[in-house]
Amino acid sequence: MNRLFKTFLPILLLMVLLLAACGDDDAGGDGITLEEGKFVFALSGEYRPFSYINEDGELVGFDVDIGMAIAEEMGLEGEPYQITWNSIIPGLQDNRYDAIIGSMGITEERMETVDFSDPYYFSGAQLYVRGDSGIGSINDVDDSTEVAVAEGTTYHTMIQDHTTNIATYDSDVVALQALAQGRHDAVVTDRLVGLINIEEQGFDIEMVGELIDTERIAIAIRQNEEDLLAAINDALATIRESGVYEEINARYFDENIGEE
């Protein structure tokens, strides 16, 4: 028995070391990211102009550029990761990426499962309709009004206070397109997303009423990853001070969305 134990002891030690190393990788190790030298951040790719696939098949947009700028400031290689919105928080918790930079609004419910950075832009929920709808504001919405929203968003939760007649899509942009095609009575989405898609996609719809509410949009990470959170907040502050944020903002918007 002693001879066998001595024979297999080195193999057992090697297996323990390998298992320990794998465990460190899954948990992020002692570093601030899952993969050394990389900062992988998730977004839907279906939220133009914040994240979308361009004519060349590339994942681009405001969120992509902000993520890449933050990664560069942290001395890391940025890598956007496209995933459906409904799966984006579970994917973060499963260690598939380091952060969510996907226009996620801070809510109390989400704060139970993720930690948020300082806000990186501010916007709000807006009601969009066709010109002949007769709807002038959210106060005109009731159970006779079919409203389309992106499933799993704050807009999906919000509209339930006004109507039970709700159609859901994987994408806000697809919901807007369906509205323009006459398939629904209204859409609730981000004000900026609606305006940009009216301009760039030519949707024959319009926004009505005041903002339904305002949102602080931030970067989500797994809870209790203080080093990563501090690094992201420092990088975000630096790109604001250096003018990089302003340059990115100007590529997509005619207004400064970084100010509340």
C-alpha cells in the first residue's frame, strides 16, 4: 500500500493543482477579469444605435465604443459579446463575460442580483405611436390599446401599470418596426432609440407625451467584485475627463446623453 501511495502521490498532487486552477478561472481568480488581459462585455446587438450589426456584419454602436474605451483605459483588450436580452444577467452570473454594457437601467430588482457602476448615460421611457392613432400620451393607454415592448426590459414592467394588452419582442427596434407596419397601437421604448430609428430607418411613427420616467444607465457586474467595479468607475471617469466620452457621444447623438 505504501509503495502504491508513493507511486500515485505525484499524480494526485497534479490533479489537485489542475482542479484548483480551473476553479480560479471560473471565479475570476485574483484578477479583475475572467480571462487575463481581456475585458469581455455583453450587449444585445439589437438596440440601435447603442448596439447593432452594421452593413459589414460588425457589432457596433455607442455601448460597444464605450466598452472598448473603458477596456483600453484599464489596459485590457475589449471584446463585445452578443446575447439575447432575456439571457444577459444569467450569462453574467454563469461567468460567460465580465460585465454588461448593454444600456441596462438601474433598478432595485436588478440590484438584488448584480452590482452597478456609476451611470454612463441618462435617458427615459417614451411612448411611440402612428400619426393616426388618436393617442396623445400614456394616459390614453388602457386595455383596449395593444402596446409592444421588448421582453424583459423595464418598459415591459412599466406598461403593465397601464394595460394588460401587451405584445413582446426580443428587440425594441423590431417592436418599433412592427408598430410602423400597423401591427400594434403603440410602443414603449427608450426615447433616443425611438428617435434615432425614426430618422435612420424611416419608421413612420412619432413620439407623444412627456417622458414616462427617467433612467440611469450603468454597467452591471457580478456582486462583490469590488476591484473590477472600482476599475470600471475609474476608467469611466477618466474617459469623461479626457474627452473620449464626448467624442463617442458625438458619433451617435446631437445631444449630450451623459448629463442628467
